[in-house]
Amino acid sequence: MLAPRRFLPSLSHLQAFEAAARTGSVTAAARELNLTQSAVSRQIKALEEQLEVELFHRERQTIRLTPGGEAYARDIRDALKKIGTASLNLRANPLGGTLNLAILPTFGTRWLAPRLPSFLAGNPGITLNLMTRLTVFDFALEPVDAAIHHGMGQWRGAETALLREEYVVPACSPELLARYGFKTPADLRQAPLLHMTTRPDAWERWLRLHDVADEHVQGMLFDQFATVAQVARSGLGVALLPTFLIEEELRTGQLVRALPDAGEMKSAEAYYLAWPHERAGHPPLVAFRDWLLAETQAYR
């Protein structure tokens, strides 16, 4: 349901207000919008009259947002950004076949990206826009149709579909393996252990699974698998890495399993596709979801 017309100001008034609020200057806003100062001032004044709310404190030649104006500016800025994004998407694909997808960085580059040509070839009318996200977010506040998520399959206000489970192994450089000569799971405690911020207790769980003491497990901390894998390749420690994300490194010998005959652990979390309820029938999402589930069927 749309708001009454009195609460739907013109776009030009909103742009003038947002520019002045962001720059803190009518002069700067006028320069940015290619208008005169008086035109910007008139548009802001008209907006205040329509809303019946003062948005700026005016002090001689300066302006300062009121508390209400400051909150309104944040909301309007987000709204203008969404309008701009929607217009850009429509221009890129007039038929409306755009899918905005949030992806995990390493999953996106290592697993998804090499497979996307087959999806796009089979769905030539769809434009796919990718953006990276490391954490769960609110679909209501982000212009995203779906997201690839690693976790327990729960996302507030969204539906999810299981893509694949995950198995991790201790991996390191050949040089580090030669230096320590790991034979048993307990031997890994002698080397530096590399940790992920998104899975801070992974090493503790792995050690308990293999009947090894898990107290005082310390080491370098990273926020992305690509980074921790690179550090492991450099010989700075042992990392717990998903096997399907390091297939190339294992094949070429850049990384080796620290314990060749043991050490694999199934993660408690898995990979899911998540989408807001109201986008469930969005045609590009339906096509992508069907394709993605077929691609990951063998890994469940």
C-alpha cells in the first residue's frame, strides 16, 4: 500500500535535500546538481512545507540538520540508492530478467564462477549481478534477490535450500609437513594453527573429534578462506580448509594434507541458497535455483 501523496515528495526535492544533507552546504549541493543555490533552497523549503517538518537549522550562511532531518536523510539516501539500482538493472535488462545475488567470496570465485557460463548460456535473457557478503543480512534492507549462505540453514524472513555439505581437512605447505613430520592428530599441536573468524571453534571441534586436548588453541586469525589458504601455502601454519575449495592446490601440490590418511571432519554448517519469501517466484531466481540445485546434487 502506497503512502498518501503528501508523503511522496518529488524526486527533485528529495535529491536537493539529500545532497545538501550529505555535503552540509547548499552551495555544494547546487554545484553537484548543476542548479543555482536559490533553486536548491527553494526545493528544500518546498519539501519542508510539504512534510510540515523543519529539516535544517539555518544559521546565517550555514545549514545544520535537525535530529529529525538527520534520520530522514539516512532513509532518503537509502531509498534513492535503491531507485538508482533498480533503474540501472532495468536499463541493463529491459525484460526484467535480473538476479541480484550475494555470494561468499571464496565460494563465489572458486566454485560458482567457473560454472556460471553454463547457467548463462542456458538462460540468455538473465542478467546476473554478484556482490560479496560474509555475514547474514536483512533482505528487507538490501537490494538482493538471494544469497549463498554458510551456516545452519536458518535465515530470518527467508526460505533456504541446501546446496552442499562441507568437509574440512588440515592442510599445509609441503615444506611445513616436511619440517614437522606429522604422524598423528596430536602432532598438529606442535605447529601454528590458522583460524577463521567465521568458525572460531573449528580447530577445537577437530581436536576433540580426534581425541586431542583442545585447550589454549591459539594462532593467526583470518576472515576469508582465500587469505588463510594463501598463508598456509606460504608455510606459516596448518589450516582447516574445505576440500572442495582447495582442489586445485591439492592437485598441484601447493598444499598437502597434513595427515594424508586421516583428519577429515564434516562441518556442522553447510552451504545454502537463501531468498526472501516475496521473491520466491521471481523468474530469474527460479531458473538459477533449479540450475544451482542440479549442480550441487552430487555433493549433498
